[in-house]
Amino acid sequence: MDLLTAPFEVDRHRRFAPVVGALCVAGALMLGGVVGGQWLVRQGGLGRELGLAVEGTAIHGGFIAQGLIISLAGRPGGATIALRMAAGLFAAFLLGHLLPWGSLAFLLIPPLLVHECRGHPTLRRIGFLSPVRPACLLVGLGVGAFLGGHLLVTSSLTFGYAISVVSVAAYTSAVAYDVGANALSAEWLFRGALFSHWWRHWGFWGAVTVSTAFTLVRYLLDPALPQAPEARAGAIVYLAALALGAAALRAWSGSLVPGYLAAIAFFAAYRTLVVW
Amino acid sequence: MVAAALGLLLAVTAGVVWEGGTPVSPLRHLYLVPVAWAALSGGARAGGFLGLMAGFFQVPLVLPAIERAGLTGAAVDGLVSLAMPPAVGVLAGLLRDQSRARARRLAALLQIEQCLAREGPLPVRLDAVAGVVRRGLNAARVGVLVGASAEAPALGSAPPGATLTPRSAAAWSLVTGRAVRSPDLAMDARFTLPGPPAPAPLRGLILPMDAGAGPVGVLALEWRGEVATGTAAAAAEIALHLALGVENARLTLRQRRFAEELEDKVAAATRRLREIDQAKSEFLSVVSHELRTPLTALEGFAELLLTRAVPPERAARFLRHIHVEARRLGRIVAELLDLSRLEVGVAPDLKREPLELAAHVERQIELFAGVHPAHRFRWAPEGALPTLRADRDAVDRVLQNLLSNAVKYSPRGGEVRVTARAGADGLVELRVEDQGVGIPAGELPRIFDKYVRIANRETASVRGLGLGLSLVRALVEAHGGRVEVESELGKGSVFRVILPV
């Protein structure tokens, strides 16, 4: 029992300065990447493809880097992992923009993350690589499938959106992007780093409220989200439900994977909705 | 249970769709049944989950109606029906959770009292208490420490087998009497935990057990993950109850020990009373014998003088015998009178006057030596002796008793040595040493008690009332002095009388 055995020093306090500084640097790099990517997009030609890849890498690589900074809390090794992940993401984005099936490269990103982070047992604190029961994985898939199915039923019944897979390649690419970038970076940062961190300090409801708010801000700022008011309202409801479900799954199972599977299942359903 | 309620929810949805799928279907109220069932069976989590699911099931029925006809009365009704199940599920579940938690805590309080009141070693009872607290507060691990310091407190834990280290938070709390709260031990800079942190936070709470008379120990609690609302207050309530329980157990133990001590004292006093009673009986028998001997002599010689014509020289001898026996009788009566005064707690009546101790002692020894020619007496004062303010008769009786004892318990030809010296502290020490049989060490503490005569085969024939030394002590203490004895069995005894000048 740790309260009876662990050494205790009443006057010792944690220092936040290294984490805050690193987060600022990562945020600046992220912003620079987005601006630089936009500039390249405006150049046209190959620069457009390059710019989109830089932009996507900056956003998702930035999320992963920030999650690493918070999770490792000043421990060394985070920068190397972030750079390698960014390189992997850049390659996947570039291939996705250049080749019809190139987005399948995103499927290599989760194994790459596992490979890079396997030497950091401290990342167990965010539910990364912690053991998980198969039932939890099934429940995660079930939550995502239920929300995705509900989204499809409600959207088609209420607003008349069509459900269709127009192109197998495009659908597969979108799902691969969700697997390797969208759902991965969101779960890594919002559930893994932020929810886990605040859960330890504020309890479940405080942590889930703030991490869900951050999730909503991230998606509402995403230019890929349909701009129709009912679509944005629906996005708020479903993404909030998805974030709540993922946080509950993270707390219940002790792992990030069930929430990640829920997000993949939800977005896999969402990608069949013709919203444009 | 959740699966069954979910099935019921689907059945209600199927019924609503079959009935027309309108937001104001009368069947929509049935959504509350599985939600309430889940809430009352599984609490707020199950109720909230089922309520949320009921809401989700109603969304595809309500939103198209709003889309078709706007926010009509029926649509509002549908929206209310949509919002009701989650609200009912959460509220009913919370009420159920709170009442269950309250009942669990009350049961825990009762069980804690029972555990503390049991017989057996304290750590075993504390293990049982920790188990009860663990169940009552739904904690992962519980430690109960009872003691005033961190050195060796009694420790109980659930799961059992926990140990305490001096640098731990519990030890710190035990010493300082202060509480420790941590939302997560793994992230708390004050703690150094071994190994990588677990995925879920480890909440920690240490509360001093204090019922108002100072801390009697600490209650340490660890939770993995979430802690229900109100748990900290319940833990404080239990800590207070534990403090009261420990205080009560200590009082009970103290009472039990006091009763045992009292029992021992009563037994010892009863034993002593029996001894005194037996000594008194022996004393009466001795007194009868001691009085009869001189009386028989007095009666015999008086009768001879009265009934026969006795020549003058024989008559004079008889009268001397009568005189000696009368004096002996007088001494016995005086001792009995002193005894009666001692019995009622009255100090001997002293007539203090200046007394030249050296000359007085020397004269007494000469007189005693004349009567007891079989023993050798030696008077050896060490330096000049001061003049005392003392009762002459009392000092005589002290000396006579000590010399008489020395003679009685010494073999014929034995030496009785009397010394005296003046101390620098205004005291005079008078020592009477003999080469007699000595006194067993176990008997020395009661040698100055009344009626005490040491049973010894060699001295069984010695006559006496068992009052001499008690009188010596009473007389010496009446002068503000004290009397001490040292003795070695078979080698002799030394009595030291210390008197103030």
C-alpha cells in the first residue's frame, strides 16, 4: 500500500516550466507548419500537394507531439519520437495526395507509434500499451458503431442525406486517414494526454467536460467539416457523445484502444454519408 | 441487468415504431420503465446509460417531426419525452447510490464497533476493521494505524499484510496529526512511487483518528479511478468513529487492568489480614504464657511467705524473686500498653531531655552484660558523641530491645558489638551488631511489623511477643529518626538507629 510504504516529502512540488515551454514550441511549430502549408498550396502544382501534406503533418503531428510532451512530463526522448512520427505522417499525406491508394500508408502510422513509444513505460499512464480485455475492444467498437449507425439513421430520416460509398478507393483512403491520423491524433491528445491528466487532478466529470470541449473546438475549426448549420449541430452532438463515450471507455478499460476503435467505427460510418 | 433493460428499451422502440412512430406515441412513456429499472438496480451509471440510450432511440422519431412541421406542441412533447429518460435515469440512480452508500456506511460503523470489541490481538482486529472500511467506502486498499508514534504502531490493513515505513505519508501523518490528500499518488510530487504509473489515478487520503483528546492513529485509504461524491466526508465520519472506538477499547482495557490490579491488591490484603489474625492468635497464646510465668512465681512465693514461717534470709530471697518477677510483669504490661497505643495510631509519649549518649549507652551495656554473662559485649564509640534531646526511657527501651534480640539470637559466647558515631548532617548513628543466626532476606521487609516472629528451627525456643522491633521503630520515628537492618543468614545482623541531634 503506497500510502504506508512510498517515501513522502511534504515540501516537494512539481515544476511545470519545462512542459509549458515545450508546449509553446510545439504550438509554434504547428502554426508555422499550417501557415507554410497554406503558402505552398497557394503556389499550385506540386507545391499544392506538398503544402497539403505539410499542413496535415503539422496538425496531426502537432497533436501527437503535444500529447507526448504532456505525457512524458519533461522526460527525454519525446522530440525524437515526434520528429519520426511527423516524418511518417508527412510521407503518408504525400503518398495519399499523389497516389490513388497512397493513403493506405496511414495504416502504418499506428504501428509506427507503437514502435517508437515502446521504450517509454511511463506512457502507460495515458492508457498507451496497457493491457486491455477483448470485451472492452468489442464494447468500443459497439459504441462507435451505435453512434455511427444512429448518425446515419438520423441524418437520412431527418435531413435526407444520402448514404453511399461513391468510390471504394476514396472511402478506403478516408478510413485509412481516420485510422492513421484523424482518430489516432485525437485520441492520443484529447483522451490520452488531456483527459488522463485532468482525470488525475479533477475527477472524471471535470476532465471529460474540458477534454470534450477541446475535441469539439478541434473539429469545429476543421475546414473539412460541412458548414451547414444542421451538420455543425449534429457534429457537436455526435462528437460530444463520441468524446464522452471514448473518455468513459478510457476510464473503464484503462486503455486508449477501445475509444480509438469507437472513433474509427464512428468515422467509418460517417464516411458513408454524402454531406457535400 | 443492463442488457435486459436494453432489450426492453428496444422492445419499446419497436412498439413505438409499430404504433406509428410519432413523437407523441402513448407508448413513449414506457421508455421510463427500463430506465427506472436500470437506475434502481445499477445506480446512476446504469440509469444514465439507459436514459441516454432511450434518448438516442427517440431522436430519429422526434427530429423528423420537427423538420416536417416545425416546433409544434407535439414536437415539444416529443422533445420532453426525449429528455426525460436521461434525467430520470441519472436522478433516480443518484438517489439509489446515495441511499445504498448511506446504508453501507451505517453497516460499516456497526461492524467496526463489533470488530473493535472482539477479543484477540489488536492487529488482527484492525485487519478486520480495515476490511469493513474497505467495503464500506469501496476503496482499493485500506490501512488502519493505532499508536502515538511511528515507531511501532499497531497496523491493520485490507488486503492484509501491509507494512509501514518510517518515511511514508502515513507515518508523517501519525507523527504530525495532519491529514494528507492526493488526487493521484503517481502524479503527486510529494510521493516517490516504485515502477511506472498505472493507467488510472490512484487517489489517496490519510485522516488522523481524533475524537477530541488527540490523535490515536490514522486511517489511510487508496482508491483506483473514480471516487464517489461524499466519500471523503464518509471517510472522515468513519475516522471519527474509529477514534471513539479505539478510545473505548483502551478505556475498557484500562478498566480491566485496574480490576485485575484491584483484585490482586484485595487478595494480598486478605492474605496479610489472615497472617495478622494468625499472628494475633499466636500473640495471645504467647502473652498468656508470658503473663502466667511471673504470676505463677509471684503467687507461689507470696503463698510461701503467707503460709509458712520463713527465715528472714529466705524471705529476703523470695522477696527479691517477687521483685524481679513483678518488674518482668511490669515490662510486659508496659509493652502491651505501648502496643495498644500503636494499634490506635498514637505515637509514644516522649519526655525529651538532654542525654549524654556515650555515657548512657555505656551504662546500659554494663547493666545488660551483668544480667547476660554468657555473651560478650563491646562498646566502641567512634569519636566524641553529642548530647541528644531525647526521652531517656525510650532510648533505654530501644537499646534494651536491640540488645535483647542480639542476645536471644546469638549463640552462647557470641559477641555483641555496639558502636556509635556522629554524622556531619546533625544525625547520630547507633549500631548494634551480633554474630547470630541472621534473618532471611525475604523476611527483612516485615521484620519491623507487629507480631512478626521469624520462624527458625534454631530460634524456636526463644520466647517473645513479636513486638520489640515494632516498638523500636515507633520510638525512633517518634524522635524523628529511622531504623534500618542488614543481615546475612548464619553470620549475624546489624541494626542501625539514626537519631537527630
